Amino acid sequence: MSLDHYLNLVELQDEWLVRFGQGEEFTDSLLATAQVVAGTCVGLAGRIDDQEPFDLAIVDEASKATPTEALVPLVRSRQWVLVGDEKQLPPYTDSGLIDEGLLEGYGLERWDLEETLFAQLESALPSDRRLRLTEQHRMLSPIGDLISHCFYDKSLTSSRPVNSDHTCLADVFPEPVMWYSTARLSGRREQKLGTTYWNESEIRIIRRLLNKL
């Protein structure tokens, strides 16, 4: 699809919405004819109940989705691709779902809500159904190497060397990775402020660095 063709479709859609509005019938018709549908896992619930199963569901950030969230698109698709990283943040489980009586009524344990489908499939699927991406392109190599050493058993490689990307910051940060210690500074201890904490010495360091930048 060319850019001009896409822009014409967007203009046509805008004109349609202005003239006729957007009711449930419009959404159902649109979904029935769409080749690609994007949305959040939970956001799709109730929208695609009556649709034919999708050929393929690609679930990004699958390691942050609870089993109940991930199942929404998966049960409506013939094939799946789950993309995620168990080293990143775990899924958020609503406290209302952790009620012991509620879990017992459905024959569930708390672990059933906390262990992701991504983790279960990653450990159970045969090796030819799993693929690990080991080269990162976002961080400079020293930062990527630190992450690789701390979390990935040095298996993560980096494609971005230290180059001109860093020179604009070199006067403030001579190296891409630096540590600042507050051990000898006054006000180094955290203080509670309402429901959070603040640290006077860290604030002074950050303010000084920002002023230099």
C-alpha cells in the first residue's frame, strides 16, 4: 500500500465518521474486513467475540501479561507468537484477584495468576519453537555490557559502540556508565515524605548535573 493510498483511506474514514458517526455496527464491520487488528489484550475483549478466529496473534510484552490477559487474544487465534523478556518487570496483579476465597472458588492458587503463559511456554516448548534475541541496538555498548553481565550471563551483545552519540554529553559524563556515591555527603539518608521518600544529597547531585547539561 502506497503512502498516498493510505492517506486517502484515512481521509475517507474521517469523512465517514463526520457524516455517520461510529456505532457498534461500524466497528463490527470494520473488524470483519480488517487484515490487521491492533489493541491491548484486555481491550480486545468483547470486540471480537463474534468474529472468525484470527490467523495469527502476536502478543508483545507477553512476559508482563497475566495469564487471563494473554488468553484474550490467544483463544481467538489459530497461531501465536509471544514476545517477551522474563528479566523485565513482572505483570501487575490486581489486589482484588488475590482474595483467597475467590481463588479457591475457581480452583486456583495465587501462583496461577502470577506465573505468565510466556514463562510456562518458554520452559515447555521444544527448542525449535523458541528463539532468543541476543543482540540489542538501543543502548551504547558499555551500558549494554553492564546489563548483559548483571542479568543475562554475558550472553547479550551490543551493536552500538561509543561514538559521536556520546560526545555531546562527555563534558558532564566522561563515560557512558558512571557511579556517584553519597556516602560522605551530608543529608545522605532517605527521609519519608507522605507516601514516598526523598534524599537531599541525591537531589543536590542531580540538580548540579542538570545545570551542567
